[in-house]
Amino acid sequence: MTQANKILLIKHGAFGDLIQADGIFKDIRQHFLDAEIILLTMSRYESLMVRSPYIDSIMIDDRQPLRRLKHQFRLRRQLIQHQFDLVIDLQNSDRTALYQRFFLPDVDWISRRGAKASESGLKGLKTLLTQADIPTHHAFFPDVKWMTESHAIEFLWRHVKQPYIALIPGSSAQHKEKRWPYYAELSFKLIELGYDVVNILGPDEQDMAARLAGYTPAKDHGMLNWFQLATILNHAQFVVGNDTGPSHIASCLGKSGLALFGPTTSVERSELQRGDFRALQVNDLYDLDVHEVLKHLP
């Protein structure tokens, strides 16, 4: 692999994929220690990824419809002005194939265009780096402790004491089928067993709050930012969640936990299992009862 002074990484999302790619970003940074590394991603992730220790700066691409030519010409102009030596395409989409062909055709470009689909997205990214002779010491060991803050959750200690169990009952509104339906019952049972419970709810999940026992920060503190979320998960004794972004954070923080999977996604493809963070997959989430989940708690 030739050296490069200025590198464009492309990773638009989704959120869980960005979190999982932390080890990939670290491997790229360690291989190109002196290069300026710019990440092209979506605006919703800017405040998160700007804090990554492996990225120097962020460029925004919200993947506007291709027919919006004014936007596409502006993005093309911005990319050309940066004079990149190398593009590492971690998205490998039809859109980024067009960027390669029409925006930066004369720049060295690393991608898996046309390659056989991998068992998981993360394995595909590792293969991408390996084929480019970039060592992959950290690819399967993401560590997002950089997301946590010592002062981020002072409000939490007014409501809970350790140890507490963090519950992640939701998922995106587009994938409600990923939600295990018995988190309310689990929250009451955990309190009965002597645990404190902290419920992590996103903007699409606020209707769940009234049914859950324990403390729900979003009810009286407002929506958590990325770093408050990571800090709450990092202090938890155990985490139970669905196949959703915050569960990826918990896994990449090295937490003990359990992700609950129905039939719509694959545990293997999710790459959520690492260390003491495990996954439990069933044919029907409605058939998975609370007592079975409790067996996995410490």
C-alpha cells in the first residue's frame, strides 16, 4: 500500500455500523499515522464522529436524491477541492460507485465493488483492509470508551443507585418488529429482585415510557445525547436490548449484556456478540418469556 497524505473515508451509516467500524477506523489510522483522514458521513452523525480519535474532520453527505443536480455538483466540487490521495470506501454502495466514477475517477480507490457478499458487514470491511495490505489488529475489537464522559450523567445518581440494569426496549420506527414485547414486565421483575432499572428510549419510543418501571431519563431530562447514552450504558451492571444502535454501543464498550433477536435479522450478521455481550435468537419474540431472559442475568 502506497502512503497517502490525505484520505477520504466513506461511511454514511447506519448508526450501529459506524459504532462497529471503530476498530476499522483505528486500523486505518495506525497504518496511516501522519495522514489527514476525513470521514464522509451523514449530518445526524457529525456530533458523534467528530469526537472519534481516529478521524481528523467530517464532511457531510446526506445522500440527497441524485436528481438534485445542484447538490451533487456542490459535493463533487468539495471533494475535488480536497485533493485526496486515497479513498477508502467503507460503504460500498451503488451511490459510492457513482462517486468513484463521476466525482473522483483519478484518485486511488479501495473498495469491494463486485466482491462476494460477506457473512457480515464487519467481516467485509476487514477483508477490504486485508486485501489492501492494511493490518487489521483492531477490526473485531471496537472500543468506544471515547464516547463516555465523567460528567455526562450526574443527573442519573439522583434517581438510581448501583448496581442497575439498563434496558433498551426500542428500535427505529421503521423496524418495530425487532422489539421484544415484554420489557415492561421485565422492568417490574428486576425491581422486585432488588435491581435499579434505567430505561433507554429514543425519539421513536417515547410512548413506551409510561409502561416501564424504573428511571427513564428522557421523561424528565430530555433526550439523551450520544455521550450521555454511552456513559449510562458504561456504568450499567448489565444491559438487555434489541438489535438496535444502543445495543451496539454496549457491546463495543465491553459490557455484559444480552441482545434479543427475532427472525428478521441474523445474530451472525449483526456482529453484536463479543466478550460478555451475548445474543439470544428465537423464531418469535412473542414466545420469549421474561423468565428465560432472567436466566442470562448475573
